[in-house]
Amino acid sequence: MYFGMRRSGLISFAIHALLIAAALIVLPTPKIPTSADDEVSVQFVGPSQPQTGEKPNKVAAPADIPVPHIAPKAPTPKITKPIVAPPPPPPPPPPAPKQPALPKPPAPAPPPPPTVQAPSIAPPTPPPPPQPPQKTTSTVVQPPIPLPPIPQPPAPAQSATHQQHVVKTPVPLSSAVLNTLQDLKTLQKQDKPPTSTYNPDAGGAPNGGGSPNSTANSRLSGADRNAIGAHVKPCWSIDAGAPGVSTFSVFLDVQTDASGTVRNATIDPQSQANMTDPYYNAYAQRAISAVMNYQCATLPLPPYMLGQPQTFVFQFSP
Amino acid sequence: MKLPARFLPILSRRGVLGAGAALSLLPRLARAQTAPATGNGPAISVSGAQNAPIPLAIPLFTDPSGAASDIGTQIAGVISDDLGHSGLFRPIDPSSFVPNSIANGVPVWANWSILGAQALITGDVADQGGGQLRVEFRLWSITQQKQVQGTAYTTTAANWRRIAHIIGDVVYQELIGESGYFDSRVAYISEAGPVTSPVRRLAVMDYDGANNQFLTDGSSMALSPQFNPTRQQLAFVSFQGNNPRVYLFDLQSGSQSLVGSFGEMTIGPRFSPDGNSLLMSVSHGGGAAIVKVGASGGGMTELTDYTSINVTPSFSPDGSQIVFNSDRDGNQQLFVMGADGSGAKRISFGDGQYAEPAWSPRGDLIAYTRWGSGGFSIGVMQPDGSGERILSQGFLVEGATFCPNGRVIMFYRQTPTEDGHDSRLVTIGIDGFNERLVDTPTNASDPSWSPLLS
């Protein structure tokens, strides 16, 4: 009996020792965060900035259009004159998002400056002998795009620890208001913790107070993530004929409102470097469309994450 | 205390080590099944995407006041056909549109998103007098609720189809990420008349079959037209004087000229990517060599010899290689060689014989005709001969040509009929889907797709 228990004890000890050793050896090492210096800062010129007019457009850019050749026997030479597209009537302001906590935008943002483009259009060739399409030019004005009002930043709240200037050498029994307030303040008992924050200029530690760019992913369980991914999957489609699409993967920063509905989605910085590839750009835009599709935009968030806006990081793979 | 026998294997020395090793793998397996960490917890992974077309809505183009416009209706129809026939877009049935879903020029987003539309194309057409039209269009992203593109075009009223094709290409570029192919033309050989003495004429049309024009009168048989990639020019084979030779047809002037007198006959012309030189086959003494000549006919260079039949050459898009068809190995197969004729290497090894190779403008595929016991087929393979795929089969399918962005192939399909045969032009995606007939007024063969016109 004794030897049996001793043997069992030794076996138990050996198993526990192995498990502890295995856990120590193979504990997952934390991933080294990507340094901002590793990323190539690329300006994304695409659908997210359609009004800038900086995107090369074969149709709209006059430099890309070859000089038209007019067929000698063209019955009616096609001539166009520059035109300017008048801006559309001012659109009504978009409906306010369902976020009562968000500040009301005080005034709509001014429309972006119009971009002048001059596309060339070629008319069809007449009957034989064939004529090349005659190209004509026109001036095109990018109509102003309705932009949602930009909320004004709230006025900076005065710090609770802010101190007014006081008279340095008050006369005895001065009735100056500031001195009186100062006197009253010193008489009050401190019953709240200090609310001051670090001062970087004074050498404060910027990373000492938590992550300013934190997302809600860390508060999701694996099952939650799987459920959300499965919910968005039906809206996720790709162009399988795009070169290299099987290797694409894009990270999105997805913001939800208090009800868990996606309100905005942007390309995560770690994927921005690839956006110069037009195929990747289109892939990423389709990912944004998937997560913002009305059929998939209401995410199945756990109840404890509802009631306030959240930001999640999504990864879209083929 | 004695453990049950079923536990003994686990508690043995080997079992303990095995269990430990298995436990040590668990964390790694768990990491492999989750998305990469982002520094704030694993990302929410979405995968298993569908290869689905983009649903978009194309309401009829109106006049600036919002009233119906005949030409606006036609423009919207051509845009819808262009995008829908590409297989990459799915135009939503207009009958399902919610009325008044454009308010003050801006979409009522909810009315479009409820239809599942991801993009919306709106536009209007204004008659500016003097036969001039002003067509304004906007591309909207429904999911992101913003305008993606807004452009206006002015042209003659007769040119409305071209405007529609250009708008389609803009939409294609914005949503797919590469240039479209709608604003392009196709040269082909029109065949009419009795089977015993058909009249074969050189013809050209829009890529979708519209605006068909005959370029030759049929007095001499024409074959194998090829678009110059940089000029308004065609190369083709004409049987003037019953002697097949390569001619050039100037699309601006309508004139044609003989490239040169080489050998007994010259066939199978193909332009170089810069349009300045021409590959063709010159027959001599029972063989045919591939030669390179200037587009004006001078400076002939023999790239192969005449000991075998070497025909139908096609440049790679960068001009560094040439794929051609040769029977030097006993039957017709495909070979790739350098642009100077060096290093010829066979790339086709499947059953049957291969002919009429065409190099994709993207450079990633070579289309070909193959025939054997299973009949004729159109297929594609990579330039090294790997990844061969058959796209379409039939009694006779030949003459593959790529669209400007390499996504679609056009070829002709000939089927026997009681009084001869029926020959039609067909398009098909390089994935083998979305095969469609192209309307032509007569039997058609030997298509050649032009580059983009704009």
C-alpha cells in the first residue's frame, strides 16, 4: 500500500513537473508590436478621397487623351466647347447617427473646391472608309460632394487643478476676489483624487497611462470574434480574377455605435502601405463595403459591449 | 491503489512524454487558429469570401430637370450591359428601385442600401444645341455613403454609345482596380454568301457588336486582321491576285498597302507592343519562317528557319519573348523564344495539337486553340506551359484574342448547319465563365481586339 501510494505520488509529481516545464517552455511570446517606423506612409488616393481630383483618371485627365484625328470625310466634325458643370443644389444634411452621446455638429463643412477636368470624347466613325473616333474636349467640374457636417471640437474643459493667478502681495484683510477664493480653497478638505494628467513637455511618460489607441478586441472572447466574423462573412466578396488576390489580407478599424452597428470603417495603418496597389485598394474597399453592408453591419456584440461606441480591428482574408 | 489498466499507457514513460509534447503544442495550435494579434487582442477574422459580382444600381439617366430622356435611357442601358456582361457586376433590376430615391441630386441612402446595392450610378443628359450633348454622371458608394466619381462629358449626339462605354470603364476602374475594356473595338472577318464562294470582308465594330462597318468590298478575300496597339491601323492577309500577303489598312484614310514581298506568301501578322514592327510567317520551299519586319515593311529579320512550319507568332506584352506555333517536333505545338529568335522552348505537352497562341496583355496567360480526339477547344496556359485550362469547346473554336485588360477572350465558334455553317463571335472570361455571343450582321471569324480607345 505504502509503495503503491509512493509510486502514485512519484508519477503525479512527474506529470506536474512536465506540465509546468512544458508551459514554461512554450508559453506564447508576446508579439512585438509593429513600429510605426516600419510602415510606409502612403497617401491613399481613392474612393475615400474622391473629391480631391488628384487621382489620375484616364477619361478626365486631358494629358492622357490623345489628340483627336478628324477623318477627312467626316460629314459633321465633332466640336465641343468647354463646359462647367454647375454644382448640384446643396444636399440636405445627412441624418444624425444614432448616438445621443455624440455632440451635434454645429455647422456643415464648406464644400471642397471643385476639380476641373477635361475629358476627351471621340465620336464614332462614320461608314467606310472607317474613321477613328474623334475626340473632343470638354471641361468638367467635379460637383461638390455632400459632406457630413464636421463636428466642432468641444471647448477644452478647464482643469480642476487649474489655479488662478493671485495677488502676490495682498494687503492684509484684502477683499480681492481671487484672494478670497484662494483662501476658501485652502480651507476645503481634499476629498477627490487628483485629476491631472501627465505633461509630456515636463518629461511625463506618454505610455505610462494606458494605450490611447486601444481597441475593444481584447475584450472579446474567441467565440465572440468567431460569431462576429461569421456574421460579416455573407457580405464579404472578392474579385477572384484580380492578380495576387489569394495573398491579400486587409486590416480595418471598425467603429460601432452604442447599438453595435458599424458606423465607420477605415484602413488600419498596418495595411495602408499596400493601398498603392489598385487591386489591393479595390479589395480593401470591398472589405469596407462588407462590414458596412446594412445586412451585416449590426454586429452580434456581447451585451456588456453595448451602450457605448466601440472600435474593433477586423482582418479580411480571401 | 492500482490504477485501471486503461490509464497505464498514459502513465508510462512514453505516454507521459507524449502527453507533454501534445500539451506543449496546444498554445501554438490555438495561435494558428486565431487571427494575428494586433496589439490589442486578436483581430476579428473574416474569410471565405465569395467570388461574387458587385451589386450596383443604374437608374435611367434623365435630363437636367429630372424628366425622362430617350438618349439617357439608352446610355444607362449600355452602361448596364457593359458592366453586367463583364461578370464582375450585377446591375439590380430597375423595377425594384424605390421612387424618388434621389433627392436634390443626392441619393437617399437607405432606399438603395435596402436593395443590396453597393454602388449607384446616376447621371443626366443635356442637349446643348448644335448636336452637342453634355452627359454628367456620378458614381456613389452606397455602403460608404459618399460620391466616388463625378465627371461630365460633352460630345456629339451620335457619339452617345462611346460616352456610355467610357463611363462604364470609369466605374470598372474605380471598383475593380484596373482599366476596363468597354471603350474598345474589334476587327474581324465578315463572311457572307454561298458556302462554295463566300465573300470575306474586313470589318470593324465596337466590342459589343454595335457600329459595325465593313472596310473592304470583298473583291479579294481577307483574313487574320490584327490591330496595331498604338495606331489606328490594321494588318491583315489579303488574297489580292490569289497570292496571300500581309497588308496594312489605315483606319484614318481607308487606304491599304502591301507590307512587302517576301517569299511565296506571308500570313499571320502580329504587331510588336510598340506598334513599330510586325511579326509574320513567310513560306518558302515547303516550310515557313517567322520573320520580323518594320511596320512600313523594311528590315526583315528571320527569327526561325524554313525547315519546319512556324506560324502565328505573338509578342509578350514587354516585347521580350514570342510565342508561336511550330511542327518542328512532328505535329503542331506551342513554343516560346526570345524576341531575337533565340532559345526556343516547347511549352505545350497536352494531348492533341496546339495553334494560334495569343499572349495576354497582362502577360500572365497564353490563349490557344487545341484540337484532338475531343474536338476543338480554346484554352489558356501560363507562359511556361503550366496551369493549362480549357475554357470552351466546340465543333470548331479558333482565333482567341484578349481584351485590353486581359480579363476576357473573344474567339469564333463555328457550327455546321444544313446549308453550310454558322460562325459567331463569342466572349468568355479567363475563368471559363460568362460565355456570351457577340452580335454581328453576318458570319464572323478571326477577331482581333483593339486596345482602349481612350
